[in-house]
Amino acid sequence: MTDDKRPDEQVQAAGPTAVDNPDAVDAPDGVDSPNGTGPAGDPPPLVTPPADTVPGEVVLRLTDVVKTFPGVRALDGVQLEVRAGEVHCLLGQNGAGKSTLIKILSGAHQPDSGQVEWLGEAVSFGNPQAAMKAGIATIYQELDLVEDLSVGENAFLGHEPKQFGFVRRGYMARRTREILARLGHPEIPPRRMVRTLPSAGKQIVSMARALSHEARLIIMDEPSAVLAHDEVGNLFRIIRELTAQGIAVIYISHRMEEIREIGDRVTVLKDGRTTAANLPARTTPTRDLVSRMTGRTIEYVFPDRPADAPAGDELLQVRQLAREGEFADVSLSVHAGEIVGIAGLVGSGRSELLETIFGARRASSGTVSMAGRQVRPGSVGAAVRAGMGMAPEERKSQALLLGEPVYRNVTLATFTRWARLGFTDAGRERAEANEVADRLELRPRDVRRPVRTLSGGNQQKVVVGRWLLGDTKLLLLDEPTRGVDVGARAELYQVIRALAARGVGVLLVSSEVPEVLGLADRVLVMREGRVVHEAPAGELDEDTVLDLVMAGSLMEGAPA
Amino acid sequence: MTERTETAAPAAAAPPADRPTPVSPAPAGAPAHKGAGAPGNGNGRWSGDAGESFRRNLGLVGVLVVLIIIGIITRPDLYGDMNWVGDNIMSILTLASVVGVVTVGMTFVIIGGGIDLSVGAIVALAGVWSTTVATQSYGAGGMIFTAIVVAVCVGLVNGFLISYGRLVPFIATLAMLVAARGLAAEISDKQTQVSNNATINGIASNDILGIPVLVYILAGVVAAGWVLLNRTTFGRRTVAVGGNPEAARLAGINVRRHSMLLYALSGLCCGIAAIMLTAQANSAQAAMANLYELDAIAAAIIGGTLLSGGRGTIVGSLLGVIIFATITNLFAINGLSTEAQNMVKGGIIVAAVLVQQFRFKSLTQLLARNKLSSTN
Ligand SMILES: Nc1ncnc2c1ncn2[C@@H]1O[C@H](COP(=O)(O)OP(=O)(O)OP(=O)(O)O)[C@@H](O)[C@H]1O
Ligand SMILES: [Mg+2]
């Protein structure tokens, strides 16, 4: 379908700044011979602004890669060129095909057509082992650790150091310790069971796994989504070390600041196609990047706070809540119509606090009341009946039924309300789910698809969307925008603000300080399990919050 | 699980009439299935996992057809006689009826993330308890009531141990298997207890319109099971609890109570099966329903129920049971030994699982390729 259409589409997609120099591309390295690989009708090559040419040689080149899933063309002709020693960023909306692309590079999927050239040779990785052997290591968007193995066993999974057929456990632990130290986390014990780590710790382990290979290309699919601010700094330091050794990095993130900071070049995907390639990461205006991703320009702004301070009644009252080893002596309140943000590092006890308020964990002391009435502790059912809803931190393990259709996931907490005499009302459920899907711009829009087939960001929308239904009075949001793209994020902020305007109270946990400051009315800062500061959001700035938040290690908050 | 399987469901398990059928009006401006800004995506309707289980069930029907063809080839003489064919179909269904009822309960338990090894033992205990002299003195009603109450109670105990006592389902129900058979032997004093109740015995010997009562019971239980799984909040909770217990819990579902109820439901099915089996044998004894747990689990798995929970269909389980009954029948009409038959059954279980794993992977890839070439 594409052969005759593609050229002009690209011209159109490439936009004014990009087409300036269409001929400059293949000149520098000469390896590129589009006539040999491209389809008949040979599209004009995409842009490589010559000013920003990265010195390293091309290690990876993708030409016209296509990947189809039943009912979806996830990749529809992708071009990508990665050079040694560069950080190549992939940008694109939720569902644009970024994760699918990297799964092809890592051997988890096979392309339907198109060419993958690795170190100058056409390759097709039949499985992840093949890709790892060839020197491509991947950190997936969704954690893929074996929970019941140790940190070290996970890091070396599939390529354990062996001698006479036995795993060299001591050596493996030592190597793991080295890698973890290099990652800035010497405190994680290599023999610790992965299950017992908090999710940021798990992210470190999957990073350790990537480093345990002698990789020439490391792919990172939204690694920062689960990391706190200081962790991201750490990650960047490691990335710089890697690239200094000539290792190439493909970096996916929805956060523009990160791309500016760490990226060298950017390739933009939209609906499975490359709409712009090899743009300079630091100098390309955000407006251009966003318009290539979305086809429109989106202002990345927070909705205005209502001028008059929220005067709603007190909705949630938490008194001296504590949970041994996690947090202590937390008192807070949320009024109807108010958004309260909690800032803090991963491991500061934020998620645990939220789960305890919601009854998913049992407090060791203290009380939780809704509208003046105490909520039975340790019972999610009681919390839900009292009007609470929570979007948990880990969507895959805590929130989704992956094989079930989207609409059933959206209505998981509410389907009983529309049921009559115990019989569910699928029509009503689909209609309600459709409405949520519209509000959150779910893509693809078909609510009958299994959630498993949605991209990460769209899965996240399902998790948050669940509590937009029913008569939720208090919304507990744990990292609600994790992995959600720029456009949908703005959308989500609007939705949250609109809910508050309707009198819903919101308690928001986010690792992104600007998000907390921009969205919340009032901010609590947590450190090491305690609330150390409380102020209206307008009186705080990012630096102040970061100062308050800092210090504290990742291992806190994990059950010993 | 959804519309597609509905057509394949036997006995037209129609939802009650008060269920509002039409899709409630979507909010104004609700777009069609294609996302407005997704030109590259969404060609073709998404059939999803429902389509997958539909295809799987079709595959099972295919297996059934093959078995029947083998029957025709090996015994053309019998298959020439239409009367015999009719009778044979009824005897296959009758053979499937008792295990079929147990399998419906088992399917729920497995979808809910558990396993029930004690079903055979519960059938035996309920059968024995309902045929004691004392119970029989209360007549057919008393016997049925006793069988069902005993079986549900044992199921509740299983469920309680697993949900609140935090025992692993495998261990808890294995212990119950031993204990319930022990109790059955104790009650019956290891004797065969003859049922003197004509109504009970009649369940197995009577026909209505040429179809045995046992087959009606199977149809009723299957239909009820289908409605329960696909159309009720109970069924939805079952899938949620089995598919992701943590997600279910955080959505406000009482996971423990629900898994306890699942074992009680399995018990209920065992109670019904106990009456059916007692009627067939005109007696009950502690060794009855031997290894039913294996038959039921095997049938459910062949039918596409995921052992890890969260997915499965009643129709698939029914087809699984009927396939096993047809194999048994095939061996019987050819005069072959039960030993050979068990070996073949074992092989079929392995083959079915392998074929399913392999076929669905390659099938989706094939579909993807076709779609691609047709759009190019
Ligand atoms: N296994 C699958 N089966 C069917 N469709 C799939 C499957 N995996 C991905 N898709 C679809 O392919 C498209 C691209 O998904 P992908 O995960 O690559 O997006 P993404 O760019 O990584 O998005 P995000 O930023 O949200 O992570 C989406 O429309 C998604 O629904
Ligand atoms: Mg992704």
C-alpha cells in the first residue's frame, strides 16, 4: 500500500525544517545505498543535518522495517541509523511503535519485512539470546525479571558463568557486586531475592543485566519512568561512561528534558513510521519534535489552579499512620476538590503510605477516616466502599488483567454497580469504557482488545481510567503519568483537574517534581518515611523540593 | 467468553430476559473503533482472545470429527445402522455426564487460579453419606439434599484452608482427597451401600424424549456454568482473581472470599455428580469416582483452560470431556483394553497441549503475514 504513497507522505511529515537538506544524508559515510535496499520508487532519504554528524561509524541501520500484529500495523516502514558512541533517542507517542521496534532489535519479535543491518551485515535475530550474543542488550519497558531468583542470578540469567557445568556462584556474586557498584548501588546484595526489592531496585537489576553482557549497543526503553530524580542523574552518568567506550545507546523517554540532556540524535516515530531521523537532540526546538510526533503542536502545560483556594469539606483524614520499617507518624488531610501532591524519593515510603491508606497494607498504628468516619484498616473493600480508588505503581503486576479486554479492565472496580441480580451488563460497561477511552485518548480506541496488546503508556491510561468511573470521592494516584506521552499527559492533567473541580479529592505521588508542583494545590515532602515539609504548591519551587527530598537510599522501604 | 463463544455454547444458554441487550448509547461523539489519529493502525476488527478460544474450540470439534471418522473406518458395520449410531451418541454423552459435571466445577477452580484434587473423593463421600440407611429413610429428597450439603461443606473446608489458612491448593486438596475417602470408608464400613430408592435409581435409567436424564443434567449444569462464567459478576471475579489476584484485590474484590466460594462451587458439582453416579450404579462405595480429579483436570486443560489461571471456557471443557468419552467408546466398540486406552489418553493430553501452543503462535504469525501481503 505504501510504495507510491510514501514519498510525499514523508515530505509532508518531515516539515519545513527537516527537508532543508534532503541530500546530505548518504554523503558522509557512503555505506548507505538506498537503491540496494529500498523498495522500488525509492523514497527520498530522511534528514541528517550535517552540522550534527556524530563521529562514530554506523553500527545499526534499519530500512523499511514492517511489523504487523493481528489488526495493527505496529511498524510501517521504519528507518533508523545508530552510530557507535552516540545516544540515539527514539521519540513518539504512546503506541507509535517504539517498544515494538526495540523488541525486533532484541530478537523478541521478528520483522515481517525490511532490513536490519548490524555491524554492516544483514541480520535477523530469531530469539533474544541471538541478539545478546551479537552484542545487543536490552532493558525492557516492562520489567522482565524472575522474581524468585536472586539479584545475581537475574543479572546473569541465560549466561551464567560456568565451570565444569556448575554455576560459579561466588564469581557471579562478585561480578554482580561490581556491576551494582558501577551503577551506584553497592548496597543491593547480589544474593537478595528480587521479589523483595522495591520497583526502582528492580530497575537497577535489569540495568545490571544489560551491563553484564559485553554489549556494543544497549537499548533502554523508558528506564527513567521508574527512577527518582537522583537515580536519573546516576543513569546518565553511566550512559556517558558507556558511550565514552564507544558503546551505542538507544534511549526511549517521554521526557523532553532528558532527551535534551543525554541525547545526541533523535529519531521520531509516528504511527509506526519514521517521520524524522537524526535530528540534533539538543538544538531541535521542542515544538518541531512534538509536531512530528503528533502532527499537531501541544503545549505541555498544567491546567490552571482555580483562583479561590479549595474550600471543600475535609474528605480524607490520616492520623499518625505508621507501618514498621516503611513510614512513621504520618498525618495528613485531603479536602474535597483538592489535589495534594507527595514528593519524595523512591523508597521514601510514598507508595507504601498510599497503599496503607487504601487498606492494601495494614497499618501498625494510626487511623484513616473518610468524611469523618473511620475506615476499617487493612481492607481494600472497605476503602472502596468509602469512596477511595487507587491507581497503583506497577501496572502489570498490580493493576491489569493482561489477557482481558480493555473494557473489562477499565470496569474492574465498577462492574458490580451496573450488574443486575448478579448479571453483568457488557453493553453498559463498554459504553462507560468508551467514554473513558475518549477522555484519555486511548490508542487504539477499540476497547475489546486485550490489554496485553496495548503499548505501555496506553496500559497506564487504562489503570488510571478505571477510577474515573463510578463515584470515586478520593483518588490515590501513584505515578499516574508513568510512560504516558506528552499529549496524553496534558490530557490526563486536565482530567485530574476537572475531577477536582467536581469535588473529588486527589492524593498524588510522583517522582517528577514539576508534576507535583504543577498539578497539586498543596505539597507534602516525604523523606525516609516521614513527612518533612508541607506547603501550598505556589510557595515551593523545584530546587527547594529537591533539597528537601534528597538524601536517603534506595533500599529503604523494602521489607528486610 | 464473549459473543463468539456464545454461538458455540450448547443448550442456548440465553441470558435472562431482563438483561438490557442493546449497547447503551455511547456518549455523544464517541468515535468509531479506529482512533482518529491512527491511520497506520487498526485495519480489521479485533477478535482478541475470544477469537482465540473460539478457534481452539473449533480445533477440538475437529479432533472429535477425526475420532468419529476413525470409528466409522474401524467399525463400518456398526456405523451402517442409524439406530445404533443414535444409541451410541447417547451412550457417549451418558459416559461424559458425571465427569462433565465435575469438570464444570473444576474449570471454575482452575480459572480462579487454584486446583481441586479432592473432587473424586468428595463424590465418593457424598455418595456414601447419601446412601446410608438413615439417609435413605428420608427418601430421594433427603438423599439429594445430603449429597449436596456434604459436598458443598467439604468444598468450603477446602476453600477455607486455602484462602484463610494460606495452604497451597495442591496440598490442601490432596490432604482432603485422602481424608474424604477415609471418612467415606469409615461411614460405609468399606461396604458397598445399595440404593433402594427408585427415584434416585431412575435418574440413570429413565429417558425423556429418547434422551437420558443424566444428559439433561449435564446440559443443565454446563448451561448454568456458562452463564455463571460469562454473564455474572461471579464469573468476572473468577477471571480477575485467577488472572491477577493482586490487581483484583486492589480493585476492591474480596479475593479470599471468592476463592473460597470457588471450592464450594466445585463441591456443589461433586454433590450433583455423586447422585448421578449413585443412580448409575444403584449403589455407592468409598472407592467410587476413582481418579475423577485427573479426568476433570485433563478435560479442562485440553479444553484450553490455563493451569496458571485467568483463562478458560466451559465449552472447551465440555468438548474435552466428550473427546475423552468418545475415545473410551472407540476402544469399547473395538474391544480393546483399558490399558491401551489410558496410554492413548495420556498421549492425547500431551499432544493437545503441544498443538495448542504451537498452532496459535504460528497461526497468528500466518494471519499477520496474509494481512500484510493483501494490503501491499
Ligand atoms: N503483541 C501485540 N499484539 C497486538 N498489538 C500489539 C502487540 N504489541 C504491540 N501492539 C500494538 O502495536 C502498537 C505499537 O506498540 P508499542 O508498544 O511499540 O508502542 P510504544 O511506542 O512503545 O508506546 P509507549 O510509549 O506507550 O510505550 C500499538 O498500537 C500496540 O497496541
Ligand atoms: Mg513502549
